[in-house]
Amino acid sequence: MADRVPMTKAGESRLREELQKLKSQDRPRVIAAIAEAREHGDLKENAEYHAAREQQSFIEGRIQEIEGKLSAAQVIDVTTMENTGKVIFGTTVHLLNMDTDEQVTYQIVGEDEADIKAGKLSISSPIARALVGKSEGDVVAIRVPSGTVEYEIEEVEYV
């Protein structure tokens, strides 16, 4: 069996919502479009039919992908854990760049939830790997393409 995939509670609910929408709205709409296109006659030269079949293939593939991810998911809810000040999966980390005094905040999430613009770092990213296991007050050196950046962990939130 596949390895367990860590996922936050919010990430799991987003995937479940997408799966529900695909099954209850998108799949029936495409099936109706295929049926309508079939009524137009010759399927070999029917662009509407081929486009609808391609869309159906995409939807079915996405449904299988989401179901696979959910079946392998290990949902981690840090709000139920005691805040020890240690960086773990799901925590929100407030960092201070030691060189520029710039403050940044990241939440460490699963690979499917990662969105750097929203402050969500994949657990497999170099920054997250360097932070996991460290505690509030620690200074962490992180290798980035432009060199090494030192961050101080100002606060770790279990939210």
C-alpha cells in the first residue's frame, strides 16, 4: 500500500468539496453534453462530442486522483495538540530574517496544499525541512539558490 500522505484538516475538507462537486455537478453535466452531441449524428466529425469525451476523461481522472489521495491521507489536526513551541507538520511559523529584519509567516502543509503566495509551504520544501523539529527562539540557516539565509523562529502557532 502507498505511504501515508500528511494533510491538514483544511486540506482534506477542500479535497472532499472538490470531489463532491466533480461527482454531483461536473460529471452529470458532461454526460448530458455527450448525450446531446451524440444526437447530432456522425461522431467521427463531431467536435462537440470529442471535446465532451475529453472533458469526461479529465473529470474521471481527477476523481480517481482525489479518491487515491484521500484514501492515503493522514489528517493531522494541530489544534488538538499541546503547543510545545516545536515546529511540526501543520504549525504556523513566524520567522525573522536575521539579515534584513523582514518578518515572514508560513504554515507547513502537505504537498497538495502548498501555495507560497498564501504562506503555505510544502512539508517537502527545503525551508520546511530545515524548520521541522526546531523550536521558538532557534536560529535556522536555510540554503536557498542565492546562498544561505538565517531565520530566527519567533513564534510557533498550533492553529
